[in-house]
Amino acid sequence: MPVTFHIPGALREFTAGRRTVELALSPATLTDALSALYALYPAFAIASSPNKARSANTFNLFVGDENIRYTGGLATPLPPTPKSPSSPRQRRLI
């Protein structure tokens, strides 16, 4: 099932201005999904790194409606089907 990242306005400059980035692959974990996103947009990886000026603590990551702070962090498994009623056909990451 595809994965869709919803990119916050402050980080869109690192995704060529895109509000959303859809991955056609089906990653098993958030780490896998982020790796695929970083391969498409290397500058996004640098900008969102906790070791850089823009700390990862300045934005939250969600899988569906769940904040990853409470679901396993970057190791959060991505469900094969969406849990969020707001995205009936896609796994949604923010």
C-alpha cells in the first residue's frame, strides 16, 4: 500500500515545494519509509536530522493519527491498511 508524507510548510523547500510526497512502495517501518523519502529528497534528510540546525524535535511525526512518540519511534511498524478515517486508501505519514 502506498505511503503519503504530508510535508510541513517549513520543510517544503527541501521537497521542491511539494505538500505531499507519495511513495509507491510498501515499507514495513517508519525508518524504511523515511529512507525512501531521503533517497528522493536528500536535502530533506539533512534538514530533518536531529544533529543539524533544524532539530527533529521541532516537528512531530504521525502514522495515521498516532504520534510516533507513543508507538515505537522510528521503529514504528506501518500497518498494511490505514487506521485513519481521514485517509481511507493510503497510509499517511505527517
